[in-house]
Amino acid sequence: METKTKVILIVTGAFTAVGVGLAIFLHRQKQRREQEELLEAASRQTSVSGNSLTTSGSNATNESSEYSDEVSPTFNREDELSNPYSQLKGRTLYPKPKGVNNGLGYTNVRSSARVNDSDGWWGWLDVSDNQLTTISGETPIGKIEGETTEVVGGYGYRWFKVWLMHKVGFWGTTHGYVRADTVTFKPYSR
């Protein structure tokens, strides 16, 4: 191979490598910036709701115990979060802790309001796994935007559509679904 051809290939390869590296770097910077904006928006909303509870310079956390209309999580006989949607809309959900109404300490976030259990012997061929991520501990999942039900075995399971606190997956998904029997929220005052 001629020297000129080698130089051209080396220079082209170097420019390609630098271009790909720069594209990856810029994409990650954009993701970080978007995550910071989401967190900032969430903290702003929390501080706004906290400020609306304070009166005469009192701390919102000290005030909350004095309210008679404090809203706490309630669960039905299936251990699902059963508060009316009007109390839940816009609230931040957390995984239900172990030992609290059969909590597992984690929740699976899914792309649709269904569990991708096998439907028969062909289930092992199912490539439509809708699990986006698993969130555990006291990590906030996201804010409730909607609700729906999925009927399984004659029972309608309650699901919440949430705006995730952190993007997940390769494509940076911002929304997901969590089942009501795996989540809770922190008590708050209206």
C-alpha cells in the first residue's frame, strides 16, 4: 500500500474517532443537563408545596403534624395504594418498604401497565419484556401523572403512570408505570 493511501486512512480514522467521541460526550452532557433540570423542577415543586404550608415563619415539617387533614397512604385488602387519585396526582411515589403491607423494598418500572408474565408454553419466546428498571430503597420513583387498571385473573390491578425522576434505559425514557401494590408516598398535609 502506498504511503499516501496509508496517511489518508489514518487521518480519516482519527477524524472519525474524534467525531464519534465528541458526539458521545455531547449526548452525555445533554442527558446530565436534562436530569439536573428534572431534579431542579422537582425540588422547586417540593419547596413551593412546602412554602404553602408555612405560616408566620414556621417550618413546614413542624406544621404538618398540627394539620387535622393530613393525608397518609391507605392500602386495600390486596395491599394496593388505595387513596383516591385526587389525593395522589402530582405526588412523588417511593417503593413500599419491606414489612409495610407486604412491601418488597423495591418496585419494577415498566413501559406499559402490565406484568410481562408468560402466557403459555411459548412465553419463553416473548421478547416484549416491558421492564424499564428496578428502583429500591427510599429512592424516589417519580410523580404520578395518571392511573389505569389491568385485569389479571378477574382482578383489576391499579397502575400509576409516573414521570420518572431520572431517565432510564438506552433511549432516556422519562415515563413509566408502577403497580399500586409495590409503591407508597410520604404523608403530607393539604
